[in-house]
Amino acid sequence: MGPVSKRRIAYALAWLAAAAYVYQKRDAFFQMLTVFLFAVAFTLILSPLCRTLERRGLRTPLAAACCVLCFVLAAGLILAAFVPYLVTHTIDLIRRMTPTLTSLLQQGDAFLRQFGITISQQTGVTDLLASAMSQLTAVLARGGMAFAAQAGRLFFSLVIAYYMLCERTKIANHLILLLPIAWRTAFLSAMLGCKNAVLGYLSGVLKTSVFVALATFAGLFILGVRDALLLSMFMGIFEILPYIGPVLAAIPIVLTTLGQGLSRALLALGVVVLVQQIEGNFISPYFTASSTSIHPLAALVSVFVMGSLMGLWGILLAVPLVVTLRSVFWSARQATNMMKI
């Protein structure tokens, strides 16, 4: 066996050992990867504002610091303004939905008894909800440290994003220098397409969610539904989850309005369906560019696959990941074809 073969075997063994170590520490590596991905996302989001401040005469470090500070203040104001309202009114909403759930379960049990099917109910809905709330409280208490750790990672991501904003030109130049000359044009085109896809998708989702929340609030307010603002906020927030979000947000709307009569519940459900139809056929295509929209089948498959692998994070990241990868591949292919010509 020659020295070249021995070297290749040594390289292969080293790669296998590294792969085994990464697999063993996959949770830690995934957390580190998440931090850097959030840092890159924050950098892409804040880059336009940072560039605008630089054009107005601010130095790059000061402009980057202002961008990060504005982002933190905006997030803090949103949390301070909406989180207490959401928590207090959600608890009250759950309490008021309890009689409706009890009535539905009793009617369902009576219907099943007609066919000789008996379901034992040792506890009532109130007891079940109380038990669920106590379990949720215990989970939140246990997850306090996990939440603090996640908040620490987000803060560290913002710190990294600040330095990436300050050195974004140098970072881009170093990345380009690491690539072969023949690949640089395709790389620049792919990164530009990735940036446009991410910003376009985020902008479209934000505008669509705001429209859904406002339109749902208008319809529920006209119908005289209690907590119309809270329910419409749920619709706007859950709109971020592709396809399954509106269905989940419609459940508390129906349960709340059932206490005000079946006709009111059907009208409220009609408002939800109407808003979703307007959003899907007019609003979303208007706010979302053709380069950031994907086929519904591709979106469903990506949500199912990513959700199965990563849970809630997979559902949230499925569509933007597909949009980004498609934009990267399309931009790289276009640049390669131009180079051949």
C-alpha cells in the first residue's frame, strides 16, 4: 500500500470520526446552527435600515447599533403591549368556552347512546380544563430555564448580527475569495436571489397577516362577537402557519360564538371562510411576488415533511426554506447560463 492510499484512508477515517462526533453532539450543534441562522436572518432583515442610516451620514458601527437597538425596542414594545392582553383574555375566553364544550360533549354522548355506544365520563369539562391548566402551568415552570436559554441564544444572535452588520462587506468579500473564480458570479447571483426571496416572503407574510387580522376583526365586530379583537389577533398570528394555522384559529371562534347561538356561529365561520378566500385569491398574490410563491402541493409536502422532522419550527420554516432554496438554485442556474453564453 502506497503513501497516497494510506493518506486517503487516514482522511476517510478522520471524516468518519468527525461525522460520528457531530452525530453524538447533534443537539449542541443544532443549537449552535440555530444561533447562527438567526444571526444571518437578523442581518438580512436589518441590512436595508443599516444601509439607509449609513447614507444619512452615520458611521457603520453606530448605524448597526441603532438597527439592533430599534429591533429590540420594537420587539419589547410589541410584547409589552400584546402579551398581557393575550394572556388575561385567553384565560377568560377558555372559562367562557367551558359551558359550550360541556353542552357539546353531552349532546355527543346522547347521540352515541342512541346507537348503544357509551363513553364513560368520570370527570367534567371543567375538571379536565382545570387539570390541563395545572399541567400547562407545570410545563411552563419546568420550561422556564429552557425559555431563558432560548432568550439568551436570541440575544447572542443579535450580538453576532451587530458584528455581521458592521463587517458585512468584508464578510462578503472573504466568502467570494474562498470560491473559485468561475463560481463567483453564480454565488453572487444566488445570494442576491436568496436575500430577495427571504425579504419578499417575510414582507408578504406580514402584510397578509395584518390584512387577515383586520378583516376578521371587522367581520366579527359587525356580528357583535365578544372578544373580537382577541380572536382576530389569533387569526393574524396563526396565519403564519401555512394551511393549518387558519383552521386552528377558527376553532376558538366557533366555540365562542356557539354560546351566542348556532346562527351566530355559522355567520362567524362564514366570515372566516370569506376572509380566507379573499386572502388566498387576491391579497396573497398581490403582496407576494411570483418569485416567492410556490405551488400549494409543494407547500403542503414541505410543511408535512419539515413538521414531521422538526415539529413547530419545521412548520414555520418549511415554506421560506423551499422559497429560498428555489431562488438560490434558479439564480445560480441563470448565472451559469449567462457565463456559458
